[in-house]
Amino acid sequence: MPYLCQFCGAPFPSTERPKICPICDDVRGLGFTLRSGARITTQEAMQKDYSLEFREEEPGLVGMGMTPLFSAGQRALVVQTEAGNVMWDCVALIDDAGIEAVRKLGGLSSIAISHPHFYGAMVEWSKAFGGIPIYVHAKDREWVTNPSPEINYWEGRTQTLPGGLTLINCGGHFDGAAVLHWPAGAEGRGVLLTGDPMSVTPDRHVTFMYAYPNMIPLNARAIGQIVDAIEPFDYDRIHGGWFGRKIPRDAKAAVARSAERYLAAIR
């Protein structure tokens, strides 16, 4: 199995131990912030210290996170549809217990990623379910540290997935940053699955940042691009990238308010 970055979980080929993680060496990464150089581990070592926790977020949506917390503490989501399940974002760990738990949910038909900090063990999860496609936007190709034929570099503003789901390239945090629209979620009112591109705040709004650890904001043009990208889609709820971070209702209006207050603040 490949080497892993201990900061973000990004995988590297097993042929040579990497000296740096380019994702974390960037100003948006934890490694850059902590100034402590690369910290590299292996999947086998991770399996000794971590396990996977599953929580139902709502009917048809199950969260998968690592315990104890790893990296920024994010979790993945499994969206269950009649056309096949989609894993939204990924975690650094994969083990037999986790694979079996996902199988009991109906397995996976594809994996979709919001941005490079959440690549994790996406290739290993793909191979565990027969080499299913992994959707990474082509604008973020340069950040893929472990290239694999399973990775599908999609282009343009949207990409349709099984079950009526739609990937939306909104940009901002990374040029290829994406969110996922699930129209059947929230009892048919629609759900938006986000991560760092639109991070849910404690007061049930969202914020937009270029670099979270170093607190570098996005500019007004980038905010407008994000808002315009998601405007055509109906949604009443948002699930963020962490357990407990969601906007349970009236989420579309909350995003509009969030953009307004963010723009007022940076002006």
C-alpha cells in the first residue's frame, strides 16, 4: 500500500518514501502552517492506531469518520441511491471493518471529491469495490499525488453521477473545488454536500476561504463565482465536511445571507 501524509492523508506511490507532501507544503495546507516538514506514515501503521466510525446523517446518507480524529477531523459521506451509492470525499484510512460496513450499506458505485485536502485513501477505496470511478475535477489534476487509472478528471461546470446527483465546480478554495447536489435528500427538498469550498459555520451559515489554517479570505469575485455556480440548484439542507456541521433547513437562504455578510466584512 502507498505511503500517506500524516497531515492530510494524501497517498503516495509505495516505490519511494516522499520527502514532502505538495498539498501540505502549499499555504492552504497544515504542513505549511505548522512548519514541521513532511510527516509520512503507511496504511498498515494507520490501521493500528485508528478505526472508522459510521453515523446516519439522515435517511440515505451515512457519515464515515476516523477515530481518534485525524488531520482536520473531516469525514466522508455515503449517499445511497437506487442507481448505486456514491462516496462523497474520503478519509485517510481503509480497513476490513470499514469495507464490510460500506458493503452492508449497499457498496459503492463511484467516489467524488471536493478538493485535494480530502483525497485520502480514495484509490484504495475504489479498488476495494472493483475499481469504481473517482471523480476529481481536471483543474485539480496537478494536486493528485498518487495517479491511478480509476481517477476520472471531469471538466466543465457540472458532472452527473448515478442517482441524479450532480457535481458542481464552484472553485474558490481550489480551482477545481466542487460541491455535490443530492436532489432526493431532505425528504425531496434537496441537499448540498460541501466541504472546504463552502464550510458550514457554528451559527448555521457558511464561509468561504482561500486558506483555512492561515485564515486567508477569498476575494469578492471568487464569492460571486461560488454563489452563481450553485444558484440553479434547489436545496433546503447542507451537510458540511464534519460531523455535526449542517444547516438543517432553509439552507439556500442561509447561503445568500452568508455571502452578503462575508462580502460586507471584506469590504
